[in-house]
Amino acid sequence: MHTESNRLLYIYLIIANIWSLVFPLQSVGGATVTVQTPPQPVIAQQQQQHRGPLFTEEDVKQVKDMFPNVEEQVIKSVLEANLGNKDATINSLLSMNT
């Protein structure tokens, strides 16, 4: 059951991150509006794929030290979903634990 809930949280996190990238929210005159951004060119996506790993084992260890009850694979998945951004990963894990 614990693993299943981690999988569901991981799926939710990926969907939420993709949604926020595709449909970022902006405030205009007190009203929140959704602004569509143009898709990233295929060439830029291919260049990102060839850059190498988005995070190191040290990054995983640092986050794991902060969240000892979260499985390492979940941490790696969240780091990947956040493109290696540790601050965003920590915020995502904090929101998942509340």
C-alpha cells in the first residue's frame, strides 16, 4: 500500500509539473489567468536529452537526509520531474507530506 501511494504521488507530481509548465498562471489586475506558452522546439528538447544526468547521487543523498521516510526511488523520480532542481524537489516533497 505504501508503495502504491508513492506511485500515485509521483504520478500526481509529474502531472502537476507538466500542467504548470504548459499552463502557467499569471495574475493580471487581481484576476488569475492561464497563459499558454509556445512548445519548446524539438532541437532544444534533443539537446537537453544529451546533457547527461540531471542530478547526482550526492543530490539524492542530501534530499534523502531531509526526508528519511521517503523511498529513494521516489526522491529520484521527483528530482527527475523537477529537472534536477533540489529546491523545487524539496518543495514538492514537503507538499506531498502535508
